[in-house]
Amino acid sequence: MGSVSTVGDLKRRRIDELAARAGQVPEGEGGVSLTKSAFRRLRRDPVAIIGAVIVVVFLLVAAFAPLLAMRDPLAQTLLSEIRPGSIPGSREGFPLGVDNLGRDLLSRLIWGSRQSLMIGVVSTILGVIVGMALGVLAGAFGGWVDTVVMRFVDILLSVPGLLMAISVSVLLGQNQYALMIAIAVTQVPIFARLLRGSMLAQRGSDYAVAAQALGVKKGRIVFGHVLPNSLSPVIVQATLSLATAIIEAAALSFLGLGDPDLARPEWGAMLANAQAFLSIRPELAVYPALCIIVVALGFTLLGESLREALDPKFRR
């Protein structure tokens, strides 16, 4: 029994070594793991640093919004000073002025970051979970299961993302939960196809073939080795999808399909509300638009840098 156990341990150890080798940098890195090598490249990449700084600032502003906002974003402090054709601009205590209802614009932008972050993160997490489930089914089982799953994914991909989000949002009703689900649905096929392709590539690796030859159960090969080594592109795509989710959330709110509570600050809704006052105070539209652009740019720069750091084709 001892010898059988020893042989089994040697087999498992050999498979683990081959799986670990699949996640290492093959050339010029001295056997350093892929994660450490990618982190080294990111620290030297100015584009990654800029993206990371934007993302960190955005996260901090959203997390500490109650402390950073100088005023209640719902308080109509200067409503009495609003006149037809005139909205007060910047003044003491109101660095960016007020909106058409006399509410502090800076405080609403700060609180709006929290709404955008929540919608973007939740919708991306939902898209990753459902997409990974479909990708694992297709990549692990193959055959008719792969065919059925991929045809379903192709149907979802055949519909433009924004049109799909609008359709789902209209069907589910005007609320934040419907908005998150609508955005998540557009991301599901992306993650499913990405993980499925990555798993199919890993299934042909030396460690997977060796494990099959040694009689290791398929479930352990898939979930213990193939799946962990297939997650790098999914992580990168999740970072990029956050930028897309924030833009789509703003677009749906702009079209009136977002939060039904119009008083609650959200960048897309603020942008839509400002359209009627562009000739009076164009800053009401400029500021939320800049917030959306800068945050989306930050996530995009960070995601592209991660992709280049983790992709073997980009290694020097």
C-alpha cells in the first residue's frame, strides 16, 4: 500500500510540476512565475502606471464619497437663486457651481462615482460568473455540449451590445437591478468564448496529456490544472469590461433606462439632464462627460497593459 501511495504521490507531483511550468515565463526570466514577471513589466510601463493611478483615485473617491463631498448631493441649497436662463456658476463653497435645481455639482459628481462603480462592478461580476460557467461547460466537455453552448453564445454575439442591453432593460423594467443585468448579458458571450478558447488551448498542453495518460480523473484535470491556467485572459478582459460597463450604464441612464430615482446622482443621468441647459451652462454636461471618459480611459489603459504583460506574444 505504501508503494502504491508513493507512486500516486509521484504522479500528482509530476503533473503539478508540468502545470506550474505552463504558467512560467519560458525565456529570459529565469523561471520566474508569469504573475511576478507581469508585475515587473507593469511597474516599468508608464501606460500601466497612468491607468492604475486613475483607477485607484476613482476607487478612493467612490469609497470615501461621504467624506469628500462637501454638501448633501440632494440638498437644493441655491434653488432660490435659479432664474430662467441663469444658473449660478462657481462661487465660494461651490467650486463647480450648482445644477438646475441648485444642488452642489461637485458633491453630485463625487456621489455619482459610487453609483457608476457599483453598477460597473456588479454587472461585470455577473457577466464573468455566467460567462465562465458557459465557457467551462464548452471547454471541458467538448462535443455536442460545446456545439450547443457556442451556438447560444453566437446568437448573443450577433446582437449589438447596446441594443441587447436596451432590450433587456426594457423587458425587466426601469430599475438599477435591471440595468446591471442588462449590462451583464452583453458581457456573458465575451467571457464564455474567451475562456472556452483558452481552455481548449490548455487541454493540448503537456501537463494535461500527461495527466490523461496517468489516468487522472477528468474533473481534477479541468478544475485543478486547466482552468487555473486559463484564467489570465479572463482577468484582463474583466478589467476592460469594467470600462465598457461604466460607459453602457451611462448610455442607458442617458436614454432614461437607468435608476428611476432621478434625484440620485449618476453620471449618465446628470449628462442627460444637462441637455436642456447646454446653452445656459454647458459645464453641467462637460463635467460628468469628463468623469466618464477619464475613468473608462483608466480601466482601458490598465487592461491593455495587463494583456500585454500576460500575453506571451508581447514578451521581449
